[in-house]
Amino acid sequence: AVLTDLTMPGLTGDALARALATHRADLPVLIMSGAEPLGDGSAELPPAVRARLRKPIDSGQLFDALAHALD
């Protein structure tokens, strides 16, 4: 699994998820953000994105999201 931020210098988290999917379509991606709206649907993010997490993230929330993504 990959945990990435939505906003990074030079590359967005959704662009990273799309690039990773070209090499590993089964690789789950979890995107987190503290500033950007994450939306409530999946239309704007690629299918590889299995979870959207709002920062700050507590350990239980991260554990649950990872467990679901890897299930």
C-alpha cells in the first residue's frame, strides 16, 4: 500500500496514484490531506485510491483504512 499526501511539490497524490496504477493496478493508495477538499465521491480520484484521510490522522483511523485497503 502507498500512503501519500494529496498536495506535494511537483506531483499530486492523484497523479501519483494514476502513475502507480500503470505499473501495479492492484496497489492500493491512501490519500491524505489537511488543506485540500477530498470530496465525497470517487469521480475525481483514480480507482486505485482506496481511502481519503483528513489530517491529522489518528492511529486507529489509519489502521482501519489500511486494513480495509488491504482486505
